[in-house]
Amino acid sequence: MTERTNRTVLLRGGAVYSPADPFATAMLVEGEHIAWVGSDGAAEAYASTADEVVDLAGALVTPAFVDAHVHATSAGLALTGLDLTGCPSLAEALERISAFTEPALAGPAGGGVLIGHGWDESGWPEGRPPTLAELDAAARGAAVYLSRTDVHSALATTALRELTEGLTELPGHHPTAPLTRDAHHAVRQTALAHLTPAQRRTAQQATLRRAAELGIGAVHECGGPAISSEEDLTALLALAAEGDGPEVFGYWGELGGIETARRLGAVGAGGDLFVDGALGSHTACLHAPYADAEHTGNAYLTAEQVADHVAACTEAGLQAGFHAIGDAALTAVLDGVRAAAERVGVARVRALRHRVEHAEALDDKAIAAFTEFGLTASVQPAFDAAWGGPDGMYVQRLGAERAAGLNPFAALLRAGVPLAFGSDAPVTALDPWGTVRAAAFHRTPEHRISVRAAFTAHTRGGWRALGRDQDGVLVPGAVASYAIWEVDELVVQAPDDRVAGWSTDPRSGTPGLPDLTPGVPLPTCLRTVVRGRTVHRL
């Protein structure tokens, strides 16, 4: 169990990343709040009365990270079960499936549904996912659900399909290929319904434990009827309330689900409220057809539905949010928000900081609309690291010209759009410093931002997305949620001369952060503290 006392802790002998003092080497914590930040010399006045004095030995203290988009149960199942992320080929994937199912079938859960994640045929030499016959053979007849890396399509064995009532009549059903749309949601719900409360808790604990190990002090859980369940969200919030890990803030993505969100204890009626799907599954909604398919993807909500939801949430004083990746889906969101603002007033819409998750295919007009309506862009830089670049999945799906426009973080910042960084785990792994690196060294150079700006988006940005502007910074009076890092060198880093306004001279008074140049090892988290409680210690 973590400590729950109102102890006084003095940290000294390191570097404290604080706007209150760019040269700070010590920090005093009283209970749940930061009481003082300053120098080692001044810290001597507090040493005799502190309950604990921590010698940082040169370590760096920063605000704890906030992961603004996770799916805790699915991420935990990937951490503890079959994870095909990075699998190099179809043949290897089938071997891993077989190796996973054999002992599982012999165990106590042999009659249940086996769940895995992470396959991605776009990088396989075979260039295709397994057929249903190949999957059934590898799974040895078991009921198996395997979400694609983007979680917008899935492989489902015959046994799982037979457990899912009415599957063949649903949009997105295919008799032998991966399932998308409503058919995918149906098999996922069947699979998750077979989890016992104990299995769910184990998965959620695995995610929160991993987050704490990585210096993450809070996560935004994006639940909803199409992605999880009411039971899943309430169980996660109850687990987080035990206080042994990061804080959890739940979102409930259901059209018209305001009262449900409030009943469940969610902070917003949004998150993964799907306007479209994902580029990898050819389900993101585009204005022009895919480069490698003769269609424009799937539209799940209209602008009118978006407008109704935003207007209702605004009237109720509750944050709304939408999953939108393709340019046509983002147009529907922005047209809907504009219509809602005409009904209830622009100022009221702006005040709620309604969110758009992912927001990948943005042009200048769309970015201007984000600014006009005060929308928060909840984005995942690791997507670009995984699928960007000249040979990546984005180019396969969209061609080089359209792919180069995706995830324009620099343009969003220049326009004043608030950024909140997340992982969308299990789509990409919990990896906060890797996320900061991915934004600073974006595969499209003109979209790069400074390390400091990226770090702010992954710390303070997550709190601002919740309307808590005072959190995510180490200053007196702020909540004591912080992480201690073993680092080699601190620098004030911009990835190249395209990012103006950043001095690398320590005399500038700008606090330094770890060197995140690709190839340099990422910092190691020595301790994570949430509201004054240590939830991870190396």
C-alpha cells in the first residue's frame, strides 16, 4: 500500500523543472501539495522538520505525465496476454497465436474467450491478414478475438463468431476477412463480456502499474458502449479510488449519453464517440478515396448529430468529445460544433473546451475552426512515429502528399490550439518520453515542435483538457504529482532550426529537460508520486 499520511518530504540535490525557479535544485512537499521550490542552500531551513529528506543525487524532478487517451482494460490485456505489436510477418503471427492458445485451452479459462491485440498486416511481407481458416487452425478451435493495432477492425475465430448473436446481419461483417464497423463492435462486446471481474481487475491493475512505472500520474480513460462497457468504466474508477496508482478521469462516448456519463462518474460525454474509424483499417472517413482502396471509409455520425450532442452537453455544462481522424470526419465535427455554437453561443461552447480525439487530417481551415471554438486537440504523436515517414502506412493509405499533412502539431501550436498528448493504449504503448520525442522529431519536419512544448502538452496539457489550469506544474500551492528521473544530461532542445525561439544556452534561464535525440536512451523513472503518495519506487 502507498503512504496516505500528511507527511512533509524535502527533495534536494537535483534539478527541479519549475517555472517558479529555472535553477531550482530542491522542493518541499507538504501532504498533497507543493509548499516550496528553491535552492539546496535555502532547503536547509526545512531539513530538520521534514518527515523524509530525499537526496536526489542529481536526478531530475518533473510534473508527472498525463496520458490523455487510454483504454485501460484492453491495454492491460495486451500487457498480460497475447500482444502481436511489432510482429514481423503473418507466419510469425500465426505461430504466436498457436503458442498462446495451447496453454490457455488447457487452463481453467479454457472455455472462455481469449483476447489479443496488435496485428498489422501493412508491414507484413505477405501483405494480408490471416484468412478465417488459417486463424481457426492456429487457434485450435478456440474462441479468439484479436484487435488490429488501430482497434478499428479485428480477427475473430469461427467459435467467437458463433457466440455473437446476429453477427452476419451487421454492417462490417465478412464471412472470412477481418470484421469492421458494427460487426467488429459486436464481437468485441462478446469477448469482453466473457471476462470475469477478476480478469478485468488484473488487466486494469497491469495498466495502472505500468503507467506508474513510467512516471504517469493521471490517465484519461475513453470508454463507451462501442469500446467497453458501463461495468468496465465503473470498475476502473473504483480501482483508481483505492489510491495505489495514477488518477483516472473517465469519459463516456455515447451519443446523447449525458445522464449516463454523470451516473457513471465520467468527467465528459465524449472520448471515443466515433465519427469515423482509422486509416489502417480503411475506416477513417475521407473526402477523397484511399490511395489503396476504391472508397472513402466510414462515416458514423453526421454534422447534425454532432451539433445536437455538443449543444446538449454545453447546455448541461459537460464537456463533449469526438473521435475523428479523416478529413471528412473532422469536417463533420467542425460543422456540427459551428451549428451548436449558433444555437447556444460561441462563448458557452468555448468555455467547455470540447475535445477532438486524434484529429489527424487537419488543414489550415480546420485548425482555424479549432481556435475559433476553443477545441482541445487530444492527439497521439506515437502514431506518426509508428506509421509516418516515406515508407509508412500513412503513405500506403493516402499517398505521399496527403500523408505529409497528417498530425500538424506545429501549426496547431502556432494557432493557439491546446494540445493534450496521449497514447491511445493499446494502439500504441504507454511511453511518455517516447511520445515527447515523437512530437519533437516528427517524421514530417515542418510539424515538429520543441521538446519543451511537447513536454507541456503531455503534462499540463492533460490537466488543461480537464479544465484544471493550475495543475501539472511544480510551483508552490500546486498538487504534488511528480516524477523523479535518472538522466544523463539536461538541455534546452529544439530538434532543428525550424523551431524558433529556443536558446540552448543555460544562462537563458529556461529549465532543461533530458536529451531526446533519437538513439539517446530515454530517462528512467525512479519514483512516481500522485497527490503526495508514492505509487512507484524503483
